[in-house]
Amino acid sequence: MAKRILFVCVHNSARSQMAEAWLRQIAAERGLNLEVESAGLEPGKLNPLAVEVMREVGIDISQAKTQSVWDLFRGGRIYSHVITVCDGASAERCPIFPGVCQRIHWSFEDPSSFEGTHEEKLAQTRVVRDQIKEKITEWLDAGMPA
């Protein structure tokens, strides 16, 4: 049976979308049977910076849809791991999903808060993209601990 992983951030527009895409790709490369989703506390629109920096590494998230973590919660979804990728205060607002679920918090900067020129914001978003990939790789290498 596949492990089910949910990434959560505030708007489901950048960090959680990048994390979902990275885990899908890396899990597929390693032959891991994982079901991966992402959601937001207050779903917004997909961040074009995230789309652009993921495209640079050959991953297309342009058709990804944002969704509410509360819809998944009310739907009775069960996850083996719920990973928040926002700041700590926002992570505290996440619902407690039923079942035996490991809650993990990884804090990454929010690309929607970046300032500067388009190129400067892209550069900062690339850093977040690469940090997320590194964290997911470390987590998988360690056997997906809590």
C-alpha cells in the first residue's frame, strides 16, 4: 500500500507545489510507491515564479491546481505524513488529520514575499526550490522519519 504524503503551506501556490512535484519525481526515480498531494490554508493562485523555476529543472507544474487543506480534512483523507513547508505560526493552523499521521515542519521562505526585479525574485525562488529538493532527498535517504 502506498504511503500518502501531504505538503501544506499558506496559499498552496509555490512551496507546497514545488515540494509535491519534487517528491513525485524523486520517488518515481527511486521506484517508491508514494501518493503525494499539496494543499493550502488559504488557497490562492499558482505562483508564476514557482512555475518558471521548476520548468528550469524540467518539471512542469503549470497545470497544477491549488486546493484547500480543509477540503481534504473534511473529506476524511488519511495521510502517513503531513509536512508543513510554511513558517511556524502558519503551520500551527493546520488541522490534525485522523489516523496515525506523522506531522513534520520544514520552514522555507515564501516566494510571494520576495521583492526586487523579476530576476532577483527568480534567483530567490531558485534558492527555495533547491532547498526543498535537498530536504526531500535527505528525508528519503533517512527512510522518511518523522
